[in-house]
Amino acid sequence: MTDIHDLKIGAPGPFLPPMESVEKNARTLDTLGYDSMVFPDHFAGFVPESIWTPDITPLAYFQQSPHTYYEIGTIMAACAVMTERIQLISAVTEPIRRHPVLLAQTFLTLDHISKGRTVMGIGAGEIENIEPYGLDYSNQVGKLREALEIIRLIWSTQEPFSYDGKYWKLKDAVMSLRPAVQDSPPPIWIAALGPKMLKITAEYGDGWIPTLLQPKDYGEKLQTIQNHRKKLDKTGPFTAALWNWVLLDEDMSECERMMRDPIAKAFALLYPSSEWKRLGFEHPFGEDFYSLRDYIPMRHDRETTLKAMEHVPDEILREFYMLGDAEAIIKQLEKYTEVGLEHIVLWNVTAMMDLEKSRASYKIMKEVLLYVKG
């Protein structure tokens, strides 16, 4: 159990153009006292461009495409230079687009630039960022395990080394860059949900950073990781983190109105079919749908997507989003800390659903932050 006032709070780092806004937003997050800023590693976004139109979302007036992201290593480096104290976390990268040796070098470089404030958040990857670009998404969990072995090996030696894996074979490879603080490479937090991934998290992770888990499920999976760590005699520091989406307003009825916004429903299609089934519903994309493995938004036409959005029930939306005012959000955070959560990233998506609610929603975020920080 974590005391609510010990909870670390993060927010998404600026990952969209223009660069002038990046600098302003990075400095603001640092100044306000957030513990972390967190960066997605995407080529493609979560929403089909077929519905990215002004009649569906006013965001289409300001951003031409939902598939707009700065490259993660570059933007993390820029934000590290612009800030002084805030932690910078990738949430998350993967080792299919980026060779494990390159990942090891990139995050050691970020470690130097940030003076030790970088965390490598890593997972098995999302098919939308891999298969459309001519890369092989199969055996992604096995590839992650080998990549983590290689990264840990690189960070432990300056000497040439070899590695004979199923997916990577290295012979006389060398990468002698060392951490900014000797023997203290960046922590590795792993995005994991399934049994194999939870075990990998225990074996190779310094932390865990899933998304969209209810407190009960979060606590059970965290206990699974802790049990694995105990069996493996892992005694080092370990951070239990989480990334959740929030819709904020003083009026709960306004939150519920916004959760029924078309774009809010489009995002909720990411919720796995297993969770829909648990709540008594069938996912519009099929009974075995799992977005990380199955969802390529660019291949969903407008008619199919709009029809799917019509079938998103309120019960799914209330689980997908944390809803309410500062008091309601704090109560929800307390439920997570009771099962061991130590670091949460709150993505305030209120303005995506109603631009006029932006300022008020960030006022609520500030109230939550001030309460938690005491």
C-alpha cells in the first residue's frame, strides 16, 4: 500500500508540433511540480484518419492528421535540455523498429543529457506501428525478452561481446558508452498485461507501466510480478506505475456528456474484447480483439468505424476514462494506492472532447497535484 501523498504524478510530455509549444509546455510541467513527463513512441495514432474530420472532432481544424508525432529520442532530448528536475519516460518504445543496441545507446545518451532523469519504458510493441512499415510483428514477446537481455548485457560491460539468440545474433559487438552516474543505467519499466509479459517484467524490469487497468486487476497483476520477483530473488528497487486517461469537470454530468463524444468512443474501441465480455458486451471488432495485436486504424474505413463507435456502451466508457472533479479523481487514486500503485501518468484528454473545457480541466489537475503533494 502506498500513501496517497507519496504517489508520483506524471503527464504526457509535448510530442506534437509546433516546437514553440513544446518548450512552453515542457517548462510548465517542470515548474508545476509534476514528477514525470511521458512520451509515446508512435508512427501512427489510435484514431483512423477516415473519421478525423471537423464534423467528428474540432481537433481536425488544428491538426491535419491523427498520425502526427515527433520522434521520441529527439523530443525527449530536447525536453531534457529545457527542464531541470522532471523525470522523462518513454511510454513506451519497443525493440522491433529499434535494434536493442540502438535502444541501449539512445537511452544512455538521454541519461547523459538529462543528468540521470531518463526512464526507458518499453513493451512488445503495437502492430499499427510495425506491420504497415514492412516489419514483422510475430513473436513480439520473445523478441522483447532477447532485447532486454542484450540491453542489460551492454550496460554491464565495455568489452566486445557476442549473443546467440533466436531473433538477434551479435558477434564481437561493442558499445562502451557508460551511464551518466557510474553503474546506474536508466531504469527499465515494462508495459505488461499478459502472464508471459508479467514474468518478463519481474525478470528484467525496474518498474511496471501498463495502461487501462481497474484497481482490482492492477493489484492482482502487481502481486503476480512481486511473486515472480521473490522466486527470482530480485530485491532491487521496483516502481509500480500506470498510465490512465482522464475526463475532468466539476459537473459529473458534463464528464458523462464528454465521454459520449465520438472521439471518446473511438478511443474506447482500444479496450480489449475480454474487458467488454466481462461487462456483458461484445466488442464490435470481434470476440478476440486485442488492439495491440489486431488494430491498424489506417485500414478502418469511415463507415465501419462510425458503426463500431455507435456500439460503445456507457459501461465501457466509465471504465476506460477516470471521470470527475478533483475529489472524485483523488478517491480513485486512493483505490490504486491501496493496491500498491506508486507512480501514475494522468492523460487529461478533456480538451479533445470539448475545447472550451480545457482551462477548467487543467485547474482540476492542478488541484489533484496540490492535494497529493500535500
